[in-house]
Amino acid sequence: MNYNEFAEKIKNKYPQYNDLDNKELAQKMVAKYPQEYSDVTFDNIPIQNIQMTEDASFQQPLQGGVK
């Protein structure tokens, strides 16, 4: 499921999250509950390919190695 669709479902159920950006909300929910929301995609990249850094920010793995 696309992160926008996912975030809208959460916002419909929990209106207190309406001020959060869709991508930020989806990332936080997936980080907190990775098994339950493993099907959420970010810009057509499945969440399994998104990595969390030590400072709790997200990054995509390098594609094709370092140049």
C-alpha cells in the first residue's frame, strides 16, 4: 500500500494526526510496528528496503554501489 493511502486511513481513524505530513506519519507508524505494516511503500520502494539510521531518520540503501 502506498504511504499516502496508509496515512489517510490512520488520519480517518485518529483525527489527532491530521496535522502530520503523510510521509512522516507513515514512517513513524512503520518504524514503531514494522511487522504489522511491512506492506507500506514509500515512493514505490517497499519498506523492507528503507533503513533507519541511529538518529531515527530514514534513508534508502544505495542503488548500484558507491561511485
